[in-house]
Amino acid sequence: VYELGSMFKIFSTAALLDLRDVSIGQEFDATKPLRRYGFTISDYHPERRFMTVPEIFMHSSNIGAALMGEAVGTDDLRTFYGQLGLTSKMNLEIAETGTPLLPDPWRDIHTLTASYGYGIAVTPLQLAAAVSAIVGNGVYVPPTLLAMEEGEKPGSGQKIISSDTVREMRAL
């Protein structure tokens, strides 16, 4: 498993757009480092301004992602990550898959850091499957290593996000 950092901004952005009544033009205050729970969250290349959701995504703002995670909330973000297969060991045909490393217990500060991919580690296959759901059709389909027969269709999956959110995430 690997701590995949900013790749998780895909998921926190999708969670915000899908679970909260927030427009893509919503602005978040990234003018200065964010101080929460005795910790400071800063950006590697700070813009030092209010940023919209697309700007947070494009500039890979940790501050913006943390604020989006805070807006989603601890329980909902953790549940969303779980629906994307990011919080439990993948059920794959080989036993050598890694088990995700998660904060235990998962507190509000972990919601902020997990929003930009710190403090959570998953396998590259888990990342690929989760991203496929976000920019595919909004349905999480568990990966398999088994070849399908000609004409066979992949198994149905779980609908995670709306078609509107898929469109917005593709645009980003």
C-alpha cells in the first residue's frame, strides 16, 4: 500500500459535489494556512486567495481540499471512501493484496488530511478502481483478474455518484 497523496483530491472533490448542495463555483478561503485541532495545513505552492472548487483541484491545494473534506464531514467522507473500496482489503483472486492503512480512530483532523491523501494508504489497484468509478459512469465495479468470455458483461456494481457529478469530475 502507498500513501497516494493528492490523488485523493479526486475523491474529496467528488464527495463534496455529490453529497453537499455546493456548486462547482463555490469558493474556499486558501489565503493562509489552515489551523485546526492544533495542526497547520499549508499548500506547497500557495495561491493565497479564495479559490473555487476547480481552482483547488487544478492547483492541488491542500488547504482547499481540507476545507472541502470538512464541509463533507467525517462520517460521510469515510463512508464515501468505503463505497469506493478504499477502506478495506480488496477481494481479489490473489491473496497478496495489501490492506489499506487508515487512521484508527478516525477523528475530524484525519478527515482533513485524508481529503488530500495524507494518513491513508491504499493499493494502486484500489486507486484505479475508485478513479474509474468517479470518471466512468459513477458505478464502482470491483476489479477482477479473470478474463471474461466473449459476449460476457462485467458484473454490476454499486452506484456511488450521480451522472451530474461524473460530468463535473470529467470536466475537472
